[in-house]
Amino acid sequence: MKQITLVCAAGMSTSMLVQKMQKAAQAQNVEVEIRATSESSFKEYADKTDVLLIGPQVGYLEDDFKSKYEPKGIKVSVIDRMDYGMMNGEKVLADALSL
Amino acid sequence: MANEKKLSHKLQRYAGKIQQNRYMSAISNGLMSTLPFLIVGAFSTLFSALAWEPYQNFIAPVKGIIGLASTMTTGVIALYAVFFIAYRLAQAFDKDPLVPAATALLSFLILTPVETFDKVRALPLQWLGAQGLFVAMFVGLIASRLYIWIVDRNWTIKMPEGVPPTVVKTFSGLIPAILVAVLFVVISGLFMQTSFVTVHEFIYTYLQVPLEGLGGSLGAMIIALIIMQALWMFGIHGAIVTLAIVKPIWMSLDLANLEAFQAGAPLPNIIGLAFWYIFANYAPMLGFALLLVFLAKSKQLRTIGKLGLPGTFFSIHEPLNFGIPVVLNPLLAVPFIASPIVCAVLGYFATTIGLLPAPIGIYPAFGTPIFALGFIEGSWRLAAAQLVLIPVCMLIYYPFFRILDRQALEREREAQENSEQEGTAGINAGAVTS
């Protein structure tokens, strides 16, 4: 099962998006585990993450996280601003799965 | 647009450098880790110092016992801070953090003089609470960094093969811990020769007091708010970047208030983390979201408003910031930057003229709802003030909201005309409502 982890400053607003993504996944019958956490505690979830999505407001973490986690086989991407604002779970999920 | 993107990217990099700086984030995350203890202390303070006479009479026999938990948490918060700051720094350097953290605690205690009062030997609590917080930050960073430096030099005792790994681990911490301890003993000894007698006295007088004076002013809060909001305009989480710098100062101001409140003394500070949270963090975006939900004619804006409104009660603003968007939208720059500043200024003056009490300085945990926070910070008047600021912010946003709504309506009408020309019925609102 694919594991997606979303990070932002405190993991609050990403957790709202996670809910929408989970709903979208359920509707499409996609087996996937999605969670949100703060950027500072992502380390704890690195081993069980296939796709790491970064909230646009902490987009500056991209380079650092890419250099740290891409060698470990984790796909890293920053969530599109508009999709984030509209809490478009369907689109973000589709983008994450196509990475 | 291309230029804005470029500037945005550049700012992102700088913001990242500040927020991700290992030392800054060790302080920030270390202070964050003291949260459970601060909350325990806050409850204890609330229950023991609640200013209601019948209640005070009722608890009088056990007041000291109820307050015990706060004395041993907020009262000695520097002990927790030095440990966690050192811990976080060692973690950032990918080192086993426990021994460096304990070594930092030892170093802090070495700098704190044992005093004798009437034959009782005691550590002065004065330096273990809010007044010792800056020493805790420095010692946490220096002791931990030095420990790591020594470990990296491999100045450790090598054990022969066959010795259990746990034993090896214990001994590997021996030399770094001894060297760090010796350094702090020397520093402590040197200060005893000066008129300050202790490092605490020196740092408090020459660093903490001036920095608190600087950071505790209304001007500093306004500057911090401008930077915060301007960064948000470029899509960067302005609060965590700005707080990486000002949080240590604001938090120590809050803790001084909390100590005073516990002791029944007048609250020394107005500005602090709690003040920022109460006044600048809810009303602006909550007011804006209400305008969107109830007064917007544009379907798109109303939809985003409904999406964003629930979050604004808990100071979560990302759906609005990115959805409308506020980010890179020059039209909204004025109200977005001005409204929290207006709120902070109003709150400040209402406090100085005695209309509102100063916040008691309980750490404002992220996600605490508006109104409830005002109560937690000591008064129904603060809770009410939080609500009064909402219409104020609606007024500030209103003229800009009108223009925004008109623009959105025009776009929607154009989209409709286009789709009618193509012979497809209705507007394609799918992207908005899904």
C-alpha cells in the first residue's frame, strides 16, 4: 500500500487536506495511507513514506528534503498553491499517485 | 508575474535559511518541547490563582499544594528549556541526544550558584524560571554544540572489542561530558571574580532585559507583523519564519507575566506571544471569511469563504491565503498587512488605558479557538475583545473585498458567455465546488 505524508508548519492545515484526500481515495477505491505532520517531526515518518508532499507555505523545504530523502527512494513534491487553497483532495491525490 | 515568481523563490530561500538554521530551530523546537510542562503549569496556575474571592476562600487551605505543579514547571522552566534545546540541537546533528542534553543541564546548574540562607543550602529559583531562560538558550546551544564537536573529533575512550555496546555508549560520552563540564566550571569561576558574581546576573542585566525591552515594545510587534504578513503575500509561512527570531523574547515576557500572576503581583508585560495570538491571529481572516460567505456575489469567492471559514476560528488560514488567493495578490496586500496591525494597536491601547487586562501569559497552543483563548489568558474581557475586533477587520477589508468580488463576478460572467457560445449549458463550476 502506498503511503503519503503531508508536511506543513504544524501539520494543521495539511490535516484538513488529508481528510479530503482520504475521502477521494475511498470514493475511487484506491488503497493508500495518508497522514499529515509538522515539518520538524517528518523524520519519524520517513521510513514509512513513499510520497512526501510539502505544503506551499513551507515550500522552501523542497531542496533540503529532496536532497535528504530522494536518495532513500521517497518522491518529494510541493503541493500546487491553488489546489491547496481549494483543498482539492482529488487532484492532489491524483498528482501524488502519478509521481 | 515572472519577476514576482523569481522574487518569491528568492524569499523562499532566505526564509528557509532562517527557519531551518540549526541553532534557531533548536531553540524554537526546544522551547516547543517544553509545552506539556507549560500546560501542566498553566492549569495549576489557573486553579490556584483564579481571582474570585469565594473560590480563593474555599481553596485557601490547599492553595500551596495546587500551585506546586506550576512552581515545578513554569517556575523552573529554564531547566526544561536547556535540556530540550540541547537535545534538539544534538538531534539536528544526527547525534544520540540524551547525554548532550543532560550535559547541558549539568552546565546550566554549574552556572547557577548554590546559596545559603539561614544554614539552608538552596538553588535560587529566581534563575531557574523566566529570568534564567536566556542563559538556558545559550548554555543549551553551547554545551550541546561543544559536546558534538568533541565527539566528531573522536576524543573518546575506545573500548576493546567484545565490550557490550551499551557500555561503549556510556563511555563514549565520558570525555565530552567532562570537557564541557570543566569549561563551564571555569566560566562560573571567572564570573565569581567579577562584580556580577554569576553568569545569570550578567546575561539577565545586559542581554535579557534590553532584548525584552526591545522585543516587548509595540513597535517591535508592528515590525514583526509587517514582515510576517509580507512573507505570506509571497506564499511563505510568515509566522513560523518570524517567530523563529522573536519567539524566545516573547515567550520569556509571557513567562514573566505567568510568574507574576501566580504570585498575585501585577503583570509586568503587555506584548508577548499570547498578546500576538489573541489580537492579531484570528479577527483579520475571520472577518474576511465572513464577508466572503455572507456578502460575496461571486460563486467562487463564496465557495472559498465557506471552505476557509471553519479554519479561521482556530487561526488556520491556508485555504483563504492560497484559495482566493491572498498570495501574490497586490489588491489584498493593504488589508492583509494592515488589519492585524490595527488589531494589535487597538489591543495595546485598550490595555494601557486599563480597559483590558494584560494576558497572563499562558502559552497559546496552536489550534485553540478564538474566544476560548481570551478566557484562557485570564479574562472574559480579552475573549470579548477578540470578538469586537472581527467587525473592525471586516470594515478594513470591505472596500477591497468589493473590488475583488466585482473582478470575480466579471470572470464568472465571461466564463458563462464563453460556454454559452460553445453551446454547452451552464457554467462549469465543477472545479470550484469539488
